[in-house]
Amino acid sequence: MTNQARCPHTFKPLEPGATVSPYTELPLPPGWSDGVTHCIAMAGARASGKSLYTAVVVKQLELLAHRHGRQVNPLDESTRDRYREVYETPLYKEMRHMAPTPQITSIDAYQRDPLIFTLGRWPDDEGEQRMHYLVLRDVAGEDLESMNPPVEELEFFRYADLIIFLFDPLKVPQISSYLQGLIPHQLGLGGNPEDVLANLEVILGDARPDLAVTISKFDTLQKLSQLPDGEWKAIMGNEGSTFRRDNGWNYDLHDQMMLDMEIDALLRYVKADKLRHQLATAYDGRGERHFFAVSALGESPTGEHLSRQGIAPFRTTDPLRWHLDQYGVFSDDEVNLL
Ligand SMILES: Nc1nc2c(ncn2[C@@H]2O[C@H](COP(=O)(O)OP(=O)(O)OP(=O)(O)O)[C@@H](O)[C@H]2O)c(=O)[nH]1
Ligand SMILES: [Mg+2]
């Protein structure tokens, strides 16, 4: 499970001791090649919730790190400034939506540079304490939905440790028709997850990084438990199911396996057959994939504004912990209970 330091832009491997990336010719942060890099890319259609998820998951990781006696910090000024301006301020200070992420070829494409955070010192695969870095790349849904996706600019996907593929349950007709009247009308829904997945396959070529297939905006589905008696109420109102409850700060493999099976069953129930089939052909026997369900907000926004009840994230760190747990980073047996 050797995870050597990788170039933060291209996610490609680096030679030991490298101080400059041979791929971008940009200097690497000091001490970079002594650390362990976790390269994570967001994927999904427009408005599937990638940027809001990015904003929220960083805050959640900060809280998680605190429990483990560590800190999650932006590595450089660029990450700090961009995280603050693009992600934190609109969501946490102005309580409004974020603008759609611009296409990667546009001048204002802030996501061309990765967001880099330090995760603190953790053992590497030989038990030696090393600095671990999280490198997150947000992507424009517009690029991933495009008939001609900018494959070259998105080549980093091939080298990612993990792709978090978000899809919006409101794009599934059987779900959205039931939700009418239960949640405020959603502005500007994006494209189909199936088209994005097909493009992602083109971008990936033969590579199959771990894929977290993640239902976003899960709060909308949880509303189905409020329907009068019926099958949806039985499914979403079942107190025993893993997707009814948050796992707090714990990460438990058994809980994750249950969640994976329950989401799979849910997708079968809503007849998301095309997506399931696409995933099976693209990944089965060729790479690891796992189902997740997250909500960055915890509540549907009304028009331009977020819920007055504030932000109540649900299971947002699960996909990241699926990857990090293999390295013992934020593993529960490490919890500093002081
Ligand atoms: N109910 C609910 N709505 C959400 C949630 N997360 C995002 N949304 C809604 O989805 C919209 C789009 O979210 P973004 O994070 O900007 O979507 P994106 O995937 O980054 O979109 P692009 O940048 O265009 O690719 C938001 O403005 C919210 O209205 C959530 O957890 N719950
Ligand atoms: Mg975005």
C-alpha cells in the first residue's frame, strides 16, 4: 500500500527527494516528497453538489482531526485564500449558493490549482510517522457533461487515489415526482449522472481509481419518510437502516458495508438500472467501488438562500474515510479521548 508523494496538480508519482514537479515544472512545497499524498478528485454533473460538499467536508475534517489531537490546515496561501473566498464565505458567512464552478479552460478557473491540506503526522505503511497531505480537486460539472470533455486537462483523474462521484437523487424521475411539494423547488438541476459516468470512463482510459458512488443531497430523500404510509415511508422511515442515522465521528467497516448494500438496494428500487449497469461494466473486476449517501447541507435550500436552521452535514466524511482508513489516518483506534 505504498503511497509515495505525488504531484499535487497531475497526481502522478514523484521521484524520492523531488523538489520540483517534472510534470508542471512548479516547485513542490517544502518537504513534500517526504510526506504521504492522498489525491482525491470530485466528479458529478452540474449542480450535483461537488463544491458545497468540498466546502463542508473540509470543516468536518477539521472537527474530526481535533478529536484525534491533530489539525487540518491549508498548506499554502493559495489554498487558504481560495477556500475562504470560493467555498467558505458564500456558504458559511453569506449563507447563499456558490456560483457554478467555471470550465477548466476559462481564465477564472480557480480549480486548476488543487486545494491542499495537511492532515497531521500519521504512520506510513512501514509504521514511520510522516506528514500526510490531502489534495482535493474540484471539477466543473459543465466539463464532465460536455460532449467533448477536456480530457487532457482532466487527466489527473487517472492517477487519483479516490474519485468521489456525486449524483443528485432529484435527477431520478421516480424520486423527484414523489418529492414534489415535500421540498422547495430546486433551481437549475444539472445533467444526467449516466452521461458524466460515460465521460469519466473516456477520461480514465484503463485506469480504475477507487470510486465512491455517492448520492448527494440525501436530506431530500430523507423527507420521503414523511409521506403517508406506503413503500417510501417503509424504506426511508426504517429506523434500523444505516442511511437513517449518521455515524457520528465513528468509522466502522461493518456499518459501511451495510450502507453500501442498502444504497444498492435503493438504486434498484428506484430503477436506476442504467447507472448500476454502467458502474458494473466499468468497474466490476477492475477496480474498487462503494456506495455512499451524503448531505452537505442537511436541509433543502429555498431559492437563493440556505436553510435558516443552518448547515447540518450528514455522513460527509464517509467517502474520504473509506480511503484514509486504509492508512490508519483518523482510524477510531487512534482517537485521542482526552
Ligand atoms: N438539499 C440539498 N441541496 C444541496 C446540497 N448540496 C448542494 N445542494 C444544492 O445543489 C446546488 C448546487 O451545488 P454545487 O455544490 O454548487 O454543485 P456543483 O456540483 O459544484 O455544480 P457545478 O460547479 O456546476 O459543477 C446548491 O446550490 C444547492 O441548491 C445538499 O446537501 N442538500
Ligand atoms: Mg461546483
